[in-house]
Amino acid sequence: MLFRAAILERIRTGEVTLAFRRWRRPTVKAGGRLRTAIGELAIESVSACTSATITDVDARAAGFASCAELLAELDARQEGYIHRIAFRFDRPDPRIALREAGDLSADEVALLAQRLDRLDRGAGPWTRPVLHHIAAHEGQAAADIAKSLGVEKVWLKQNIRKLKELGLTESLETGYRLSPRGKALLRALSR
């Protein structure tokens, strides 16, 4: 479940607490969590509804000026059933604190190196070349990185997310950069 950047800030402030999506089956569930660019959302409820049950109050809680505006967006996609998702901003993204931790102990370096080795086992050695490429080409678009490395863009983006989970990279408006943690790891691995 994705949100536009303009809506994310309104979610953080608590102004937006609902979303409506057309899905064949929900991609989130009540009691679950959703990680976004602003942090984690706690999913409070997910229920099927109809366009007739959506009110102007619901639409404003979802960030729209009116029910008609919300329905116009929902009607742009005809497949699936309408779902009402209630949520609240819960906490900042824990990866932010992780990626800012650039002072790595020898044990942390060893643990991260083992994690990279495990990731490499599935598709061959890709983690270190990707990290080095991002270090040398901060802000380069994923398509350009993929072309430079001779891999598919979709594959690359999926795998960069794995590096992000380890706190080694962060996404920019376009492309990526190494986090302080990622830079510290590469320095330690090059010794």
C-alpha cells in the first residue's frame, strides 16, 4: 500500500487516518504494520465497503476534499473491491536510527559481512559490487545502476531494499546513497 508524499506528512500529523483502496484482496491486515517513508503505521482495521457508504467525513480523513474526489480516484481503477483502511502513525522508521549508527564494532562488521555473504549465496556475489557502485555514484537512478552492473532494474531494486533493511543504504528522490553505517562497513571491509 503506497501513499503519495503529500499525504505522508498529513499522516504523520494525524490529519489523515483513513485510506480507501480497490483490491482483489487486502494487502494489509488489522493489527499489522506498514512501513512508509515517514515511519511505521499501525493498521487498526481493514474492511470491505461500497462507494455508497463512503461519506465526505471519510473522504477528508483520507486526505481528499470531498467524497466525489475520492470516488473519482477509486473509479480510475475498476478491478477489485473497495476497502476502508484505518491506521495511525506509530513510530519513526527504525531503519533511520540503524543507518545513522556509523561507529561499528569489529563484531558488528563481522555480523554484517556474514549477512552480506548470505545474501550473495542466493544470486551470486552482488552485495559488495552494489554497495561500491552506490558509494561511487550517489543519486544515480536505479535504471542506470542496473545497466552499469548488467542486471535487471526490478531485481536491483528488490535487492537494494535488502541492503536498506540492514541500514546500509537510503533512498533519495532519485537513486540511493550509502548511509553512515554503509560507509563505515565498506571502510572496515577494505582494511
